[in-house]
Amino acid sequence: MSTIAEEKQPAPSRSLVADSFLQTGMHLTRSEFERRYKLRPDIKKAELINGFVIMGSPVSLGHGEYEGRFGSWLGYYASKLPNGRIVHNTTLRVDNHNEVQPDIALLLERLLNHGPDESYLEKPVELIVEISWSSVMYDRHEKYALYERFGIQEYIICEMNDQRVSWFNLQDSGYRSLTEDSEGLIKSVRLPGLWLNAAAIMTGNMAKVLADVERGFASVEFRAFLANPTGQRGHS
């Protein structure tokens, strides 16, 4: 009698359990979003905006380079402040429907507020920078509205495609766009001495960018700010 060999069955797929699934378009509360996010160490960046999950695309070389430029500019400025800090891709909890990971945030130590496990930011910071390529639409609309409502004092969008820097300052009526002066510099309102040569940073001329920050350090406004950093907060 002939024997038919038993066919080998494929191993069961290791599909994701339904309650750990996370993808763009899902509607979740912040607590549920965090729970699922922690179960997915393979996901490097996901955000919750108005209860809507947005997953970051793979980070391009260009994005990394521009983030490095803006991080160097802000890091140099923060190094002159006794309580300045720069953080990258750090979770900012806003409310029960919003949790984001800004590319770069500048904060003063006195404003630092961690979550219960000392892992998250939970209060408005002084300045946020978003490096925008594929994310430009929600950086300019959903995140703009979120940061404005939450009280982020200044918001910068580096638009890679258009080679443009948009800088917004929070006032009582909402964000107001800051423009270049006659020397091509954009100057922070909340952080005196923080000057940016937008054309230079977009072309990668960091020597010029940092030289203009040095000029900001020499300003009367910056020296006054060092003497009384807490006096700069509040709306104009």
C-alpha cells in the first residue's frame, strides 16, 4: 500500500493582535493611543491630533540634515542661557485627544514638566520647530491650530520643498507671522537674541547662521533677557 507523505503546514502568521494595532486614520483617546504605541517598538513616530492617528513616514536624509541645522542653531542659543534646553522628538501631551512629537523644542528649565513617569512634556514650551516635507499640510494646519490653542509661544515650520522658513509668534489674537528685516534676519519676540538668517540656514551656510546668532548675543535685548528671563513671558 502506498503512503502519501503528510504535507507540511506553514507556521501560523505572527499577525498583530487587534488591540495593539496602530495605523494612520484610527480614532483613539490619548490613553489608548499611548497604550498601543508602547506595544509597538517597531514604530518610531506616531502622533495623535484631534483624536486622529498620524504615522510618520521614514525619515529622509534631507529631513535629518535640516533637523541637524536647526538643532545646531537652537542648541547654540540655548547654551548661552542658564536654563535653556533643546529636545528632539520628545512627546508633548496636550489633552485627552492630542499627543505629538515635535521635531525640535526649545524650553526653559523652569517650564519643564514631566509626566508621572518623567517621560513626557505636559506644558507649553517656548518654541517648536517642525521640519516639513510630506507632513507640510498638517504642520501648517492641524498642528498650527493645536500649538496656537495650547499656547506654544513661537512656532517655526521649515518647508523643505519650497525652501522657506515660516515663523509665528503667539499674541492675544493668535499667531502672527514674523518677517525678515532689512538684513534678512528673523528675530524672535519671546527669546531676545535668537536671530535667524533663513536664507543661510536653508542653503546650509551654518557659519553665517551662527555668526548672526553671535550678533544677537551682543544685543541690548539679549543682555536684558539674561538678567530677567522670566520677564519675557506673556502675550504682546
